[in-house]
Amino acid sequence: MKLNVAISSRIRELLIQNNMSQYKLEQLSGLTHNTMLCIMSGRYQSCNLKTLLKIINAFNISVSDFFACDKFNLENLIID
């Protein structure tokens, strides 16, 4: 799985777990709708760390909690 797909998939999981809309995540993270659409659709080849940290902070979780899933095992990732 490509890294950008893993990130968008993890964000979707967290949205469901937190019963949160993408719009609410945009508000809490301070990211624009267009930026979030690009991340969620996989149009970004990679998400920069600052943007990802804003998303993680909006979920009120740690960085390690965000990456604590099989999607981010190096054996499963395609990193270009």
C-alpha cells in the first residue's frame, strides 16, 4: 500500500471511531477543505509532517497512536 493511501485510510478509520465528519476534522485541524480533499483522495503523493501533526492533534491522539496499525508496517508500505 502506498503511504498516501495508508494515511487517508487511517484518517477514515479515526473519523469513524470518533464519530467525526471530515468537515469537523477540517475545523479542528485548521486545514482547508481543499487540502483535506487532496489528502483523502490520495492526490497528494505525500502529506507533509506539519499537516499530518495538525490532523493527529485534532483527533487528540499521540503520533504513535496514529501509526499504531498494520497499515504502517514497513513490509506493507510502498514508499516512493
